[in-house]
Amino acid sequence: MRLEDEPARQGAPLTRELAGFRDLRAVGQRCRVLYRVEERQRVVQVVAVGLRREGSRDDIYELARRLLRTGLIEPTRPAAGTKRRKSGRQK
């Protein structure tokens, strides 16, 4: 399945600071693609691609949080019905 086919149903919704974004595992499960779907415009915006390195400054989720804090990517609102959890990713 490709990202262009039903992008809002692929990947996992993110929470907390990254609420409204989704992530998709790729290339052996360590690489992540973080993206958001703009339904009205039918656009998928990839905001970050990188490796999952939990606890590392180079972790893709930490990089995305820094991009948000510095204003290099704009925050987005989660889709209706998306619950916020304390973890970085919904299960």
C-alpha cells in the first residue's frame, strides 16, 4: 500500500506536541515518515523522515518537536475523534 492511497488511514496518529501528525514505518521498521493530511486540499505533507532512536537527540520524533518549537513546521490540529494520550504515539 502506498501513502497516496488513503493516507489518513495509514500510519499511526501521533499525540501530545505532535498531535495531528501521523507516522509510517518504512525501510526495515526503523525509519519513520512523519506527515499530515490536509483533507480539504487533498494534500499529504511529509514533514520529517528519519530513524527512530529513542532517547537520542537525533531521534526523528525529537527532531519534529524541535521543528515545531522553532516554527519551521506549523502545528496542526488532530482529526475529530482522535484521543490524546501521554505517550508519543497511540497504540
